[in-house]
Amino acid sequence: MRKVICSICVVLSFLTFVPTIQASVSVSAERAILMDQTTGRVLYEKNAENPTLIASITKIMTAIIAIESGKLNEKVKISDNAILTEGSSIYLKKEDEMNLKDLVYGLMLRSGNDAAVAISEHVGGSLEGFAFLMNEKARWIGMNHSHFDNPHGLDSDTHFSSAYDMALLTKYAMNNPLYKEIFATTSYKANARDYPWLNKNKLLTHLYEYSTGGKTGFTRAAGRTLVSTAEKNGQTLIAVTINAPNDWQDHIQLLEWGGFEKFPLRKLQEPTTFPLISAVNQENIIIANITDEVFYPLADEEIQNVQKKNYMLEEPGTYQQIGKRGYYLDGKLITDTTIYQISADENQDESFWNKVGQQLKRISGMNSD
């Protein structure tokens, strides 16, 4: 392991206009969370880690497992077990010829419980086999307050999750392009149907212009459950509510308050080239660069509390990586980016950087000139 032996700490300062801040948000939900999709930062939570019944938002897990199975173009045999499944339905028939992809659309847009069972039998071999896949995936994602018994979310004492876990699952699933496309689809016509399926998610279809997708759910025991995503000004948020009588308004308020108004993305770093004192020989100056822009959701009052710190390695790593720049909020690491070393032939103005390096040494007290 390469040894970290040098750090430089600089306080970041920003000139910002400070608008009026809404101090809190009130939601009807018993459990709720708002998460920044890119960074995973939790911007709001209410009983978010308490496990409970989740109804049909279960189908997010069913969909992503089906999509990742590699079987989307396969024809699915429709069983009596699927046809007779209670609750919301896409009204499957024994003679239906649908591929797995069509069933995933029916699952997500119309919340078909029959589609969920048909998917699980095709991908997992049985309901029990598919439940095993669901729990393995949950464990891999880090959903520590979840257990799945079935692919549709009908009530069971041992079928549960939390708002936080469902946000984690959605964050994971949204990295899959096809899942993201299905999640955002307002209508879809399967070849086996002469009419389109319309999405039940009112946020997506007409209530909220920044909506990029969602999944509804309801049972009497679980109440109304909802997962939604939205994008505005390059920022994507995930909202989850469980047992929320007024879930549409809850989500609009959470999304607007949580990131788009109170916690917008702030640019912490521009691509830059700069001199660093070598971690091996403090008489040498390394010309380093950061190639990526770095963004993080921050409230106005948090900006002045962000610090950055460079951590250098004794030897360059892969692709001339020589360290990391960490960004800290109130002493806690919130994100980081890689620092690279520029080779001598890439450095077009070595004399300039030598002069800058000498100044850096003087400032650091490493040169008595």
C-alpha cells in the first residue's frame, strides 16, 4: 500500500447570493427520504431507516433484476399462477405471447401483479427462486433493512423495506439506461395488445414538469407508497414516501425544497493545473492537474464550511495518479477527486512552473532563498 505522507489544506470561499431559506418541510408520509442521486447525500429524512410494508414499489427490484437477466427478448410462458394473482393487473391470458421486456413495461407502468409473477417464474424459476435473487441483490446494494418474499409487494409479515433502502435501490437502478427509459415512459404498447398501457404515475404524466420517473404502490396495510425521480438544472433527486395520504404533494414539496431550492449543486472544483511539492523529495516540484469538475449539493449556509485537502502518494499510481483531493464539510469527507501528474513533455512551460514552485517552497518555509 502506498503511503500517504503529504497534505495541504485550503479553505474554499465562495461569493453567493443568499435567498430566504425554508427551515423545514412537512409531509403527510409516515416515512420519507430525499436523496441526491449523484452523490447519495440525504437531504431530508423522516423515519427513513424504519422497515415496513412497501406495497408495489417492490417492483423496482423486480424490474432491475429482470433487465439485468439478459432475457428481455425471450418469450414468457404465462402460468395459471400468474393469471390468478390478485390485485392490479395487465390481464394476462394463457395464450398471450409476450417477451420479458413487454412484461417489465406492464409491471412498471400498470403495476401488474400478474406480470410480476410471470417475470419471477421466467427469470427465477419460481416465486421462491426469484425472491432469493431479490434478497441477494438487496444485500449487494446495501439494503440492510429489507427482506423480499415476492415480486409484487402484496402484504407479508416478512416482506419489508425502508425509505432509505428504496432510495438506495433507485439510485442503483437509475444507472441502467433501459431501466431509466422504462421508468420515464408515459405510455407503451405491447405487440400482444391493441391498446397502450398508460403510466399510473401522475407526477410524470402531468403534475410535475421536472419528473423523470416513478413507481406507485398501495395496499390497505401499507398505505400509499411512492418512489419518484426528478431532474432540474443538471441535478437529479430521488424521493421516497411510505404511508403518505398526500403523496403527490409530498413529493413536489420534497423535490422543490430539498435540492432544487435549498440544496442546489455547487461547483467545488474546476479542471486545473497546479504545482505540488513532491511527497518523496521536498526539493522537487511536481506539476499536477485535476481533470474533472466536482459538484456537491450544499445549502447556502454550508458553503463557507467546505474545506479541501490534498493527499499525495509516494509513487504515481495507474495513469499517473499521484493522489486525491478530498472535500470536507464540517470536518467530514463528502466527496473527492483524483490528482494526476503531468509528464515533462506535457508541461509546455516548465520555466514558469519552476518559478511558481520556488514561490511555493518559500511560502511553505522549505527554501531559505
